[in-house]
Amino acid sequence: MAVQPEKWTLGVLVNNLWSVAGSGSRPDVNSMTLQYFINYNLKKGYYLTSAPINSANWNAPSGNVWVVPVGGGIGRIMRLGFQPVNISVQAYGNTRRPDTLPSPT
């Protein structure tokens, strides 16, 4: 889902995976990804952006469910010759993440 009021682009993507069949020796899967995106369009193709990918492992113990990054960056849509390109620089850090591995730091 996305909307574009004036100079903004706002939206969200949500996906959840469940295991429903297969070998009983494999662990159950119940995992969600949620990505919201916020762009503010500036002049000459520049934009400010934030599009972190949050994730949740619903089978994890309490306190180890979420990975919640925060951050953003700047980018520009331009042409290199006849080819349109999107160039951006972004940085994110996790405000919340599981204490146990595997987990991105």
C-alpha cells in the first residue's frame, strides 16, 4: 500500500511466513517482516528517505521477538547518459534486537 500526498511517498509492506507442512523434525516457522517507507521529494531529483525493515520471530522467547532498526538517508534520481539511475546513501542501527544468535547487530 502506498500514497503520494504532494511531495511525500508513504507506504508499508507486510509479509508473514508460517510453516504448514513438512517434516516434523524441522522447527516451526512464524516470521513477519514489516517495511514502512517514507520519502520526501526535494528539487532536482533529490529526496530524503527512511525505509527500515522490521522483523519479528513470533516463535522466539519474550524479549527476543523483534528487530527494530531506525535511520534514513538521502538520494537522487538522475540520468547517466540515457539511463535513469537511483543513487542513495542510508544508515540504520537497531533500537531493538534479540539477545540470542542468529541476530544482526
